Amino acid sequence: MPTLDELMRQGRPVARHRPWPRTVVDAAAWNAAAGRLSDGDWTLLGLWGEAGAVHMALLDGTGGIGVVSLDCADGRYPSIGQRHPPALRLERAARDLFGLQPLGLPDIRPWLDHGGWGLRHPLAARTEATEPAPSYVFLPGEGEGLHQIPVGPVHAGIIEPGHFRFTASGETVVRLEQRLGYVHKGIEGLMAGADLDRAAALAGRTSGDSTVAYALAFARAAEAATGATAPPRAQWLRALMAELERLANHFGDIGAICNDASFTLMHAHCGILRERVLRAADACFGHRLMRDRILPGGVAVDLANSGVAALRALIAECRARFPALTELYDNTASLQDRTVGTGILSAALARQYAAGGYVGRASGRSFDARRTPGYPPYDTLRFDVPSLDAGDVDARVWVRIREAEQSLSLLEQILHQLPEGPLRAEPTPPSEPCEGMALTESFRGDVLVWLRLAADGTVARCHLRDPSWFQWPLLEAAIHGNIVADFPLCNKSFNCSYSGHDL
Amino acid sequence: MRKLLFSGMFRAPVTEPRPPTDDAALRELAQAVDRSARRRLGHSLSIREVDAGSCNGCELEIHALNNAFYDLERFGIRFVASPRHADVLLVTGPVTANMRDALERTFQATPDPKWVVAVGDCAVDGGCFAGSYAVVGGVARVVPVDLHIRGCPPNPNALLQGLLALLDRVGEGGRSA
């Protein structure tokens, strides 16, 4: 059994891939990696294609990270998904976009390609789609008294589009099958050939609720590729924005989950806190969601003294109001009756799928990209990564509550230690092609960005992997055996991104 | 819970006064709303939100309209769960190829009279997603649009101004468009 280091040494190392190594391996080493993944020794961080090659980012048990690549000139490669199911949808997506055939993949249905593009394999051969796409075949659910409930893509609430096919026995969900891809915008296609600023803007529009985390991941990948470093003040301001984003989303989610259990009081109060965070963000950085505020090389705006005051007032208000809401959640039996024991995700599945964020942490997986691999300034900040074992909706609420408290503390620490200095050191264009990768922690979990820059500094290939890729399939598992009426509650407690997943 | 409810009774509400109606929106709407429709609807609008490929940023701000600061329902504007109950479709996103069909069908399922409000820069012409193989490029390419509310995303005040302009147009029974 090779270690990740040994496996990486067996292949041909790729020059100018930073900060972690990338190696082109042969099929035997590729399959060995599949074995380590299916044995649970390693974690799949991402799998993506390009014309003629497939790549996989891996995390070993000691925190080591590496990218292995397999050339597939004939457009075929041994499927990882056949041995390690978390890769299934990633391989289906890579096949739709690049025409790469995963040999042995048990699910041969398209994923992102719904037959409406007029093209097949739009990021590689771009052949014209001559025949209409065959209708999508959902997995069968057979048995006495089973019925199906199709939901979506247009849902009843103000949420993103996706299709859910429930097979139910009476009120009990026997199977949920998701069909996604409705909001596929072709972001990775638009990235190709874009300059760094346009690419950063696109990255920040991958999933609107995580615009800071995506812009940060893209900026860090671009800086890694070009060997640049953002100035210290910029790094601290980035963390400030990231924690504000986390706080706003967690407040919103805690309220919205309670709202889906018809407890609107929490929703109203959490909505006020969320709005306060967004207004403070607007006052500090000129945009409520802090979009386009992080750029490769630094940040676009400075934090003025008035912003510091706004943030201190925000922290004071949250500290005054949030504990009463936490207590309200904790002491309302009718609400807990809905959340405790509902939508349980097992620790084994959370681990196998490398579930990030509150989904993983509520089921005992405490991975946090701010810790592993870690990035500044978090190495000098004190914070806990709360983790629980129950795996139910209640646990996912509590993880959010504890993380919101941690974010408040982080905001205080950042304001206290914020260094002075320049805001941006624009990356110098590379003289030859180079590659970079970054992992950042969004409120939802770890976002991965892999980037290859051409010699002229434009983007040759960029892959953005949302944490939702590994969380969506787990929602199918968590809802099993629950009643249909609890689906909105479970779904909101996961709060996966459709846009981040569909790209 | 009692304590929280009690304290709420003595605090001033956070709800803010309505913003002034957006003039540009009024001009665009002058064409859209005829007198008979105004009479029929009175002072209320039911909105069905349709995400046709947004990044979900617009959805966050549309959600914010329901919080205590903006309290959309005090104006008689509310979100409904089905296009069959809606007067207005609030459409976000550049319209992806994969959502085109669903948007058309949602429009067809909405009874007349109906209006379409396109929300966000990418809903105007595809925005930064224009030119992609996967994007139709603007809501107006698929269904007729009566009002555009720009922004990336538009903040709740901008959304409110646009919707109030629509409501004013719909509600002004006496003046011709």
C-alpha cells in the first residue's frame, strides 16, 4: 500500500504546480489511489477533467495533499466512482463536459447535460448535438403501495431549482433521488481565456452565498500559481469578510431551519441579526455580500475607522441578542420535537464522502480548511471547530450556533490585531504556464479551486469544487425513513448550493 | 420565549419607512400596466419567484424583503408557492438552457393579467455569463419582461422600489398609462 508521498514519487512530477505537488501517474497508480480511497485511508478532495486528462486531488491521513493526473489520450480512464461512490457525480459531470469515459462507472446517465446546449462535450470536442437527448431515467422504486412524488425544478419557496423524485410508502420516504444541473451556467467554460480579474468575478458568482469564500479560494490559487503573496493587511481583511459571511449565513440558516419547522419567531429574530451583519458589511466594504472585494493579490477596499466602529457595534448587538435566541431554541420542546432525531446522517457516510462544514461536523467529521491545510491569518487566531455526533437536524443547528459564536470571537480578534499596510500586491504575469490550487472554508464547507494559467497570464483551465458535491448525495441518505413532510427541514439543515454544484 | 415576546412589545419596530418609488422603473412600467388590470388587482400583488440560473445572490436579497426591516407584506405584496396563484413572476438569473423549458412552463401556468420582473444584472442580458453555451442570455429572450431591477444582486431597497413602482402602476386605477 503506497503512501500518498510514495504514489506521488512514482509518477512524473509537474513543474510549477503550487503549493502542493501534482504528478502524472499511470493507470496502475491511479487504481492504487482508488483503492486507498475505497479503503477509507485517503479523502477525495476533488476530481475534474480537461481535454485528454483527468485529475484528482487527494488528502491522506496525515494532512498531506497532492494532485494525481492520468493522461487519457483515447478519452477513457478507470472509474474511481466504481470503487469510491463520492466520485460518481464528479465523473458523470466530467464526462458531460469533456467526453471523458470513466470505464466501469456504474451510472452511465448524463448529469449536467440535460440536452439543451445544442452541443456535446462543450469544454473539449464541442461536437454538435444531432439527436435529441433521451429522457432521463430515474432509479426504479418497486414494491406494494409505493408511490412517487416529483418535485421541481421550480420549487414552492424562494430557492434554487433542482428536481427531487421521492418514492414513498405512505408518509415514509423509501428513496429520494436528486436530479441537478438546472442552473449550469458553464462557468468553467467562461473561465477559459479570461484574464485574472474577470475570472475572479466569475469565481465570486459561482455560489452567491459563498462569494467571499470563492473569491478567496480563487485569489489564493492565482497567488499560488504566480508565486505571489497578498500583503498581511489584505489577508486579515479577507478573514474578516469570510467570518462576516459565515455569520450572516449561519444566522439566516438557523432561522430558516426553525421556520421550516413552523417556528417563525426564531426566523424573525435571526433575520434581524442577519440583516445587521449584511448592513455592517455594506458599511465596511460597500457591498452587502462583499462581492468582488477580494482580488488576486489582495483586497479591493480598505476598512475605515467608521467600519471598525460599525463592526464593534455589530458584535455587541449579536452578543446581546444571540444568547436569548440560543436559549429559545434549546428550551422549545415543540421545535426540538421536529429537529431531534430527524434526518440522521451516519458518521461513516460523512467520513466516506468527506462531508465538509456543519454537515460533516454534526456527524463527527471535524475537518476545517482553516485548520487543515490552514491559511493565514487563522494560524495566529484562536478558534474551536465544534463537532457533534448525533448527525440529525438538531446537531446541524447546534454546530451553526457554536460556529456563529466562534465567528464573533474571530471578528473581535481580527479587529484587535489587524495590521496596517498595503492592500494589494498585484500578481506579476507568469512568463510560462503555471498552476495553483487552494482550499478555503466557506460557511458550508471547504471550497477547492484548481487553476492553470497560460504564459500570458490568462486562465487556461479553472476548476471550482463546491462543498455541496459531497453533501447532496448524503441528503439522499439522511432523508431515508423520514416522512415526506420533514424533507424541507432536512434540506434546509443541509442547505446545499445548487449553483455551486451545477456551475 | 415569554421574555423575548414581552421585550419585543416595548422595543420600537425595526421596520423602516418605504423608500421612494423608482422613477426609472415607473417609466419602464408605463407601457406595461393597463387600466383594467389595475382595477382588477387593487392594492395587492402575489409574486412567484423563479430562479432561472442565478448564483443565489438575488435569492438572498429577495428573502431579505421578508425580514422585519423591509416587511414586504405590509404593502400587500406577498410571495406565493404556485405560479397559478401569482400576478407577477420575479425571475432571476441569465436563464440557463437547462431552465428555459421550466421558465416557459411557469409563465404559461400563470394566469392573466401577469407581469414579469427580471431581477439582477445577469437577468437583463446574461451579464457576466453572456456568451456561454449553457446560457440563453436574459429573461426577455424567453418570456416578455415588464420591468428590470438591476444590481448584482440588487439590494432589498432597490427591489422594494421596483416592486412598489409596479404596485403603484397597478393600483392607480384613475390614470391612464
